[in-house]
Amino acid sequence: MNHMAIIETILRNRRRFFIEIRDGVELAPKMRAMLVSSIIFFALYGAVMGSTHSLWQALSSAAKLPVLFLATLVVCSPTLYFFNLIFGSNQSLMQNFALILTAIVVTAVLLLSFAPIVLFFLLTTSHYQFFKLLNVGVFAIAGIVGVLFLTQGMGVVSAGGKEGASARRTVVRLWILIYAFVGSQMAWTLRPFIGAPSMEFELFRQLGGNFYANILVSIGEILGFVTVR
Amino acid sequence: MNKQQLSRIDRIMDLLVEEIEERMQVRRQPVPPPPPTALALEPEGGPQQPVAPPPELQPEEELEEPGSGLEPEAAPEVEPWREFPGPSHAARLMGRMALGLLVAIVLINIPINRHGTTLATAMPSSAALVFVDGLVVKEENAEEIYVYQDGRFRWISSLDAFEHFGFTWGDVRVVEDGFLERYEIGPPIHVLLKCQSSPHIYRLEGGEKRWIRDIAAFEAEGHVWEDVRFVSCSYLRSLPDGETIPPGVGPPPQP
């Protein structure tokens, strides 16, 4: 339960946690705890999402959801690190990694907290588009809170750097946009996570279309404007 | 104040907060019983008690803190990262929640009947259908496919018609048996077939081609040119003849 205690520290006493990241105090155990916890939480939430289709989909989503977040982390971390470096940051890549991991673990904890609600809707309604939008909403809320943690953490961690503080703040904001775009495209590539009820289970679906168009169409169908074909 | 001063003040405040937290936590911790060797601190002139033998220490402990018992007031070294002594309420809750969720996931994925239906997939899909033109449904144990048009469900009479009107299997929403009994059923949707080398138009109905005698009959049946699907003449010839439209006008011509 050591991992859980670290997660609780992030939630309760995040300033201290960020200061320790800034000072490079025991980064490895912290990162291990965050990694393990976020993988478990994402896997559980993924399994809940996939259960609406079939057992295979539940297992597939349980494996794919942690991959989605961690792959996005790996893809986006170097950008943040090098841009921060250019604008006078003295953080290491590990510190950057730990900070982004903090955002991800907060997202994972929030997803875990939303899981009972999603489970409730899974058992009481079967509307695919509604369920999809519900999950998009949940991910949006959890993701926004996660990146707020990241912004706050960046502020604390890079407080020591004298040069380019405002530029680094802008870099973080822009990086969050990139992170969102990469994340949504990654999600689109790794879909399905829920699984359309009229379709057989498939590990990956053919590429084509994009995340945003699909969400707009889902909203259209919910409101009765279009029928998804 | 400039930014540098602000930053310094910020750091001083951080250090202060840390120090206060550490002191608070030290105060909260239960006071450990004095070590046996602390008897040397007894007030002078008191009754002489037999000195208890020191507890057996592991060699490592002896090496690390040889004089710990003699220096009870020495401040313990502040660890850089001090975790909670055990999983606290929120951490325990997270752990239990994760475990409970795992159990729930397993439970809702256990098949509850011989068709493999699970609790997670037990809700009939018609419960949240959005009724808009173009909604395609099929009852679970029936073969007929219906499309919702102008407030009515209309039977799509053939696979040719299904394809001609641009539907795909992905469009079909499977609903529970008896679902369509609750709604008005409109006239079926047929497709009209024609091949390039023949002027005749046929209506595909129940697997048979029904010759439409003339334009008047065509229009009287409510057809429009968009209903006509071009197919190969050999395919058209391979279909068995049905009753002409209108009926009783003699044997139909072949395409």
C-alpha cells in the first residue's frame, strides 16, 4: 500500500510533493508508485468501459487504456523538456517525466472515482452514443484536472529558474494543447475502447475519420439530427 | 518587490511550512518508551535499582546507533521523504475501491444465460433508441429488417433494396422480439430492377421479379426513378417471375 500513500500525498499535500520533485528527492520510488497506480486505475476503468460490449472488449480496453496514456507521455515528454531547456529551465528529463506522471496519476485517480458512475450507466442504459459521450466527458474532466496539477507543478518546480519564467509558462500551456491533440489521436488509433454494439469484437479498428468528427456525429445522433451509419 | 525577492520569499515560506509540518508530525507521533540504558538519567540520591540488561540488538543496529540509548534527546535526523505510517483513509479507500471495482467487473461479465448474455449487456438496446428517419432495426429472432420513415417502420423487402438504399449491417440495431408491435408499420420498401439492354422494369418482391406494365402502373404504386437499381440482365433473368403489376395482364416479358 506504499504506492497508495504516495498517491494520497499528491492529492493532499501536492506542494510538498512538487518541492521534492524540484529537489530531486527520491524520484525513482515516486515515479514507480505513480506508474503502478496509474496502470492499475486505468486498467480498471478500461475494463468498465469495455464491459458494455463483451468480455474480450473489457480485457482489450483494460490493456489499451494504460498504453494510451503512457504512450502519450513518452511521445510528448521530450518536447516539454527541450522547450523548457531552451527557455532557461534547469529541470532534468526525469523531473519533467515525474511531473507529467503526476498529472497522469491524478487523471487516473479521478477516472477511478468516476468508475462507479460509469458502471451505473452501463447497467441502466445501453445507448452507445450516450455512453461514448459520457466517457468523453469523464475523460475531459479528469484530464483537465490532471493538467491543472501539471501547470501548478511546473510553477513550483521551475520557481528556482530565473530566466524565461513567463516563456516557460506559455510553453506549458501550448504543450498541454499538443498533449491533448496527441492524446486524442492516440485514442483514435487505439480504438475501440467501448465497442459498437452492432459490431463484432476487434482489437483495433481501421483507421479513417477522426476523433472530433466522430464526437460531433455522436452529439448529432443523441440530439436526433442524424443517424450514424 | 522584484521577482527575485518574491521568489526568495516564496522559498522561505516553503521552508517554514515544511518545518511546521515536520514539527506537527513529530508531536503527533506517540512518545517511545525510554530505552533501558536511560536509567543512568535517574535523579541523584534515588534508590539504586538493578540495571536491566539491554535488549538484544541485531548486529546492524548496534553498528548503526551504538549510543542511541545514551543520547535520548538528540534530534532524529529528518528524512527527506516521510510517508504516512500506514495507508490512511483515502489510500485505503482507493485500494478498496479498486478491489471492489475489479469484483464488479468480473461479476457483470459472467454470462447469466445460455446465450452468453451478461449483466453488462443485458439491457435491451431499444431502451434508448433515437427515432429519426433512417433508423434501421431488426428484432432479435426475426430476419426482417425495418427502416423508420415518416413516423412508421417499413419493411425492407430484399437484400437488393437494403443495398440500393445505402444501408449497411453496421446500421442495424437489434431490438428485442415484439418491439415492432408497438409501432405503426408502413408499406414495405421495394427496389425496382432494370438492366441496360431491356426497357422493362421489374419490382423485386419476395425473391420474385414482378413486371411493371407501364408508367401509369409505375406511378400508381408510388415509385420514383430513384427506386430503380441497374443490375445485369443475366441476374434479372435468373429471378423467378411473380405476378405482374397490375395483376392479370398476361405472361411478363423477359429482360
